[in-house]
Amino acid sequence: MDWTALRDRFRRAPLRPPPSPWRPVPAQKTGGITDVGFGRPSRPEGLTAPDLLLVASSTGRGVFDCASGQRVYRDHEETYPDDSLVREGIGPLEGLQVTMAGLWGGGLRTTTDDGWAVHLVAPDWPAESVLLSKDDEPYRGSNWWHIHREEACELRASGFSPSGRTLVIATACDLVIYSRGVERRS
């Protein structure tokens, strides 16, 4: 494999939004993100989707409904350890231990059951890019999309919810959410 050519291919790839069935979900602005993790609601009343995202930041924690992008719960207390990969859920995630990914490590799911995958590449290390592929590998094939390039804000985490219906990209200063219905594999 010609690594120089591959690096140039990733570097030249234009930023594109994910294809259908993915749709952007406008999330409420949040900054100072340290880590994120998905949880299933303990009380689903009033929520539009089962995928909830716990977001920890320098000013507390918030829970986002991934179908609507709305922050459904917020606290401003910093009574949790900053470097933990597991955080206590709040609001609709109360009583749950949520596995986190971000500044101190961890990871979100990188594949879905129906063939979607996210890949981190760094053609201009240390800046990273997020690629989304469908039933393909960006190192060999062409069925992939360059959906995020790290520029002013450090990438904290990217990946899928356990249901495979939500894709999140969390940076130090922003949260990007994509949602979709579940596809059936033939």
C-alpha cells in the first residue's frame, strides 16, 4: 500500500455531510466538552428516541435526546471525577453507569450491525479527520464520506450509539449529531 498516496487522498477529500438515511440533528450549543457516552433512558416519557447522550464538560453534565438534539437535563455540579471512563447518569439516565469516551480515553462504537463504520485518520497529524463508510473500507474502496476535519477544536470522540441510529462527533467546543432510522440488511 502506498501510504503517501493514501495520506494525500484523505487530505484532498472534500468535507461532505453523511448520505441518506443520515440527517443532521441540530443540537443545542455546548462547549468545553471533555467526554461523551450513550445511555438508555430509565424514564423514556417525553423523549423522542431511546438514544440519549451524556455530555460532560468543564461546566457540568447534560443529557441530549439524539433524535431532537434537545438537552433534556442539565446539572452544573462538578462532583464527579474528571478522568473517569464511567460517569453516574443524571436526569433520565439517573441510576445508570454510563461508559464515556473522550479526553481521557475510552471509545464509542465504530460499526453498526448493518455495515456503517467510522474511521479516524490523521493525514496531517495531530489533526484528525472522521470518515464514514458503508460496506467498504476507505483504505481500499471508494464508498466513504469525509464528514469532519479537526481544525480549531480538538476531537474528543466519534462513534455510534448502541442502537446504530445515532452518530456523534464531539469536539472540545461543539457537538455534532446525525440520526437515522434503522435499515434492514438484505
